Amino acid sequence: METSETVPDTAAGRPSGTDTEPRTCSFAHVTALEFDPSLRELMAEAPLTRIRMPYGTGEAWLATRYEDIKVITTDRRFSRKAVIGRDFPRMTPEPIVQDEAINLMDPPEYNRLRRLVAQGFTNRLVDTLRPATQRTVDRLLDAMEERGRPGDLAADLGAHLPMTTICELLDIPEEDRPELRANAVALMTLGRGDRDSAVRAKADLRAYFADLTKSRRRDPGEDLISRLCVARIGEEMLADDELAVLAMILLITGHDTTTYQISNMSYTLLTHPELMARLRAEPDLVPQAIEELLRWIPFRKGVGIPRIATEDVELAGVTIRSGDTVHISYLAANRDEQVYERPDELDVDREGPLHMTFGWGTHHCIGSHLALMELQTVVSTLVRRYPGLTLAVPPGEIEWNTSSIWRFPLTLPVTW
């Protein structure tokens, strides 16, 4: 696959194929878990729409249809690697990913790295963590109860469980965890004035994991980083830079989204008491309910890492030119009325295609099985342990995050 230097830019950063003015998209909507009305407008406007974003230069295409996104995420003419070196349109002042990261790779290089990761980060390994995850959930809830009513599921449970789980999986010392979390949060901030902090945070995380992975190379243990150190396919092993960046990504993605989804799912259940009651009556329904909650909850704002067209592509009635930036919205795909009947309804009996919350195609989330295990453990425990669990304040008094790309309640006061 050619690098970004060999992919031509379109004139003045403008995608070709239409003369209509691009839409300026802040994607800043944060009214609880209400679906972003500006995204809904874009979904109705056209399958592929030209947009401008708060940061980066030029314009981009935005794809919102499920079937179009399946094409873009699986067709090799759309390259993640080609974004390297570009000031591409984005949500944050500083690009979140490292240039060497696995989520900026294309096949066949990506396939090699994914196979090596799969040797260490297996479903079987995640399944062995279930008892420890259950103990951690029980311990955190015990502590919440000891502090007395009201508890705060965001601060007392969500803020701790995923970070504890991924750090124990990676064998990261407990004293290092607060600073690592602070740096991970800094990378996701949206304000222009936060760029310097984001640059420092990325550099600090990179340096930390470079040192840590070198240490594990010299003296491997039983943790996931050590497993990845010794993983090999024939003579192929992860290079030092690959290992350091991969460990960093595992830390960030292994705790960040799950932290917020614990709070989002808890809020959703607390504001849908009929669903909470049904899960108490039918606990075996929890895994299926988790999948529908993942589809329905708008867990983030806007879009993520784009792709670059490496040649002209005809899609959805428009021509995407070589060099055009293409963003996709998994949030929109999850609400596509051409794919899901009554897509805005939360229906745990829903039958239909798999949601796109964990991505699609080549870059499907490598930690999805870990996230599912944690979410299933949390929801099962809450519905079993607290038959009278309710919000301690009216839903309208819950304060929501406005400073980063994620949608989540800052506090979630509850009583039981």
C-alpha cells in the first residue's frame, strides 16, 4: 500500500464530486444520551455528505449508511495508513493515535500484527479473568455500600473496574495507574487550548510503555505484555516500537470506552425500569441486552479515525476521488432505518445485523471480548444485587461530560 506522500490531495482539500457547500460539524451535542440531531440531519440529507470539522485542514466525506460503511471498512482502496502525515479533519486538537499504531495500518502489514496479537490476547485468556472481574465488582460495590447512600456508580464502579482489569492484565504497578489514566483522558479532550497537554500526554505514554515493554523483553512474566513479547509466527515477532505502541493502545482502549459505557448502560437501565425488571426476571437475557444497549447508546461524539481513498471510487451515487478523506459514523450505522426496524427504540428482543459499536472489517476492536465480559459482569451484578436500585436524583439533574469525545454522565448518584 502506498504511503500518504504518494496519494494526491484534491484541490484546496475539497472532495470532488459535488458543488454543494460542506456542512460544518462540531458534533458537540451532549443532552444525556439523546441522539445528536445534527447527525440525524446528515443521515437524512445524503448517504455521503461533505463536512468540515473543528480541527484539521480541508474537507471530508462522511458516510452514515450501514452498507456504505461496510464497503469503506473492507475495501482496500480506503487506507488508514495514508492519513499519516496529514492534518486531516478531526474532533480533537491533536490526533489521538500514534503513526506506528495498529489502527493506522493496512493489510497485509496489519494482518501480520493482528495474528501476533491474537496469540497472546485470546478469548480463553479473557474468560479466565471472569472470576477476578466479579470479585473486583463485588469489592467496589461493597465499598460503595459502606460509604452509605447515595452511591455513585460512575465514581464508585465505572471509574475503577476497567482500569483495574486492564492494568492487572498488563501487570502495570498500581502507583503508576493514576498518571496513566490522566494522560489517556488528556488525549481525548476537545478544546483548542488543550493541544499542548495532549501532545505531552501522548509523549509521556509512549515513553512509559517503551520502558515497560523493554523491561518485559528482558524479564517476561505471565501478563499480556509478556505474552506479546514472546508471540511469534515462524520467525516473525513484534518489533520494540510495535510492542510499545500496542501496549499503549491496549491501556487506552482497554479502559476508556468501557469506563464510560458502564455509566451509560447503568443510566439507561435506571431510566428504563421495565428493562431492569425484565433482566431481573430473565438474567440469561443479559448478554443479548448488552448487544442492544451497545447498538442504541450514542457512546461518543462525531467520528473517529478517517480513511483516505487511494484511487477514485464510485459509492452511493458519488465519486470519491483519490486523495479524499472519508469519515464514517458507526453511531449513524447503528440507527440506519434501512437495516433496523424502529432503530430509535431500545428493543432487547431485536433480531437483525450485528451493531457497529466495536467497528467493522479489518479494524474491528481487538478488545471487544474483554469489554463484553466486563459489561456483562457489571449488569448481571447490578440487577441481581439491587432489586430496589434507583437514581437518587431526577434524570434531568445528571451532569454530562462536555470536554472530550465521549458521551457519559459525570456522576450517577443511586440509592438501593
